[in-house]
Amino acid sequence: MEEYFMDLHLHIGRTNSGQGVKITASDRLTIENIISEGASRKGIDILGIVDAASSEVIKDIEKLVDEGKLIPLEDGGLSYQEKVTIILGSELEVKSEAGRQAHLIGYFPYLEDIKAFSQELSKHVTNINLSTQMTYLSAKELFGVVDSFGGILIPAHCFTPHRGLYGNYGDSLVDIFGEEVFQKVYAIELGLSADSELADYLNELGEKTFLSNSDAHSLAKIGREYNKVLLEQPTFKEVLLALKREQGRRIIGNYGLEPRLGKYYRSYCLECEKTLVDNYPALSCFKDSEHKIVKGVLDRVLEISSRKDSFSPDFRPEYHHQVPLVDIPGVGKKTLEKLLKAFGTEMEILHKADHKQLAEVVGQKVATNITRAREGKLSILPGGGGKYGKVIE
């Protein structure tokens, strides 16, 4: 068995033909740039492309396969120089009978599978080339479509207030999917404003694997959140075994943004323009209960939980709170380049370089800030209402 780093939620900003895919994402997020960034700067071994059902993205992938730059793997996935494995996925929006929306991601083992899925999907969306399209299907119906083409379905950023299943769609995944389908949803994606401790307030998630993925809209955000996974080889089949925790394969570490840094950690009053941090949970504005608020992830979890305390099962790996290197005080672009030149990749900087080694490159102050970030000792002003939290020096 080997340990691999894995980030399964990366968007495509633009294709080689100039077609925009994820409109809010950087144009530099092309399939080639994602592979290069993951392999040479980030040190991420397994990358999930969640816009791979776009017909224009499929053309770019097919070109790389034809050129021999991406090699289809027998057990699913595409290999780049045996350095990075690409997992093909599609993030989509579903709609409940009550009109509430949420995002889910289907992942597929082979290029042929997602091509067939794309053809079917074109019947349910307005523009097959764009990312995260509204399908007008329910979550359960989308599961059926993904499953019929050999894919697996994972709820994306489950707790966020605008497009998370818990944050916006419903109070229970069992109610949303039905018991039979719920058992086949092997994992959920936590999202930037949540961690394992928060999710483990919900009893029904006790058997689910948790994923911490970046939802990257720029090259710099790749690996903002990621997972360490134990596999025999970096393939789709092995990743699926890890999500199911079978044959010794499993997630052995979640590495994510400190939840307080997320955009939706605490509730936020849109009229007072203030984050509501005084009460737990904050389900209305303290000044005027009629004011419209954006419900925070922490507050929403406490609202729907039947538990007074979080309880994690024995198999749950440690969740490592991290502050991205670019958000650590003193680490600007030039300092980051110094670190990368010295240590190779961000994974090396975050996981292997000790304080003395860091200090030799960037000085004691910055090295101390990086070390404190690793240990969760930085002071943070919580985020909410779409505004990221901030590290306070």
C-alpha cells in the first residue's frame, strides 16, 4: 500500500478552443495547466476534474490521450507520466420539489463512460459545455442517471447555505435520497466552512467517508483542501475502494481550511452587514429577527443535529486544519517561490520541511507563522455571508 494526496474537485475555466466552462473560474484553469500545477508545484497525486462532461473538455482530454500524454488506466482514471492520475467527474445542480437547489458530483472510471453520460446529460441541461448546469432532476433521479453509466455520486460542499444538500436542500440525506440510495452514497464532501467534527454532529453520517476537496476556481487554489489516501495504486477502482473503506483502502487524513476561514462558517445578517458570532446557533439576527440572514455552516449543523456533542466513529481519520500558504502572514508570491525552489512542492513545505529548514529559507518570523498555521495556533476572525475569515497577526 502507498500513501497518495488527492483533491477531487477542480474546475475547468476555459478549453483550448476558447470555450468558457466554469464562468467564475480563471481562464488559466485548462486541463494542461491543472496537470502541470498538480504535478510540479502542488505535489497532488490524484486530481478530480469536475467539468469533464463538457463536450469541449472531452475534446481536450481526447487530444491528450491521442498524443500519449494521458494514458487510460485499466482500473479507471487517466495517468500523466505516472505522476498524476486524473479522475473524470461532472458537477451538476439538482432541484427539489420545493424549488431548492444543491450541487452533486458524479465520478466515472473511463472516458467512454463520461462521454456516454454527457450525451444523456445534454437532454437535461441547457448548455452541455458549461459547468454545474441545472438539471431539473432531483438528487435521487440524478443518482439513477450517474449510476446507470457506471459512476458514483457524491454531494458537493454539503453544508454551504446556497448549494449544499444540508445547507439548502433538506435536513436529512436519508429523506433526500431514500434509504436504498442513501446506502450507495459512500462519501460526502465537507466544504470549506466545515470539518469532520462539525459533520459528525449528524448521526446519519456515521458510516460515511468524508472528503476535503478544494473546489478550485484558480490554479493557486488547487490543494487548498485535500485528502491523504491509502491505495495499492492511484486508479478509480482503488479510490472507490477507499471511499467504501474496503480491502484496507481508506482515507487516512483530511487536510482542510480552518473552518473559521471559510466564507460561510457563521451566520451573517445581510441588513446589519455583520457576522453573528454571539450565540450558538445564530438562526436569526440579534437586532431584528425579521432581518434576512445567510445561515452559517456551524449554525445550520447545530440546528438540524439531534446530538448535543460531536461523535466520530473509530475509522474517522484525523482532520488537519490548515491555512493555505498564500494566506499565512508573510508568505507573498516571492516568498512562496523561494519556498518552492527550496522544497519542490507545497506538499513538501506543508508536511515535511521542519522549522529549522523553513527558517533557513524565509527567516524565523515566516517560519514561525507556517509552523503555527500547521498547529492551528493562528488567531482567526470567522467568515460568514460570502466573506472569507481572516488570519489576525
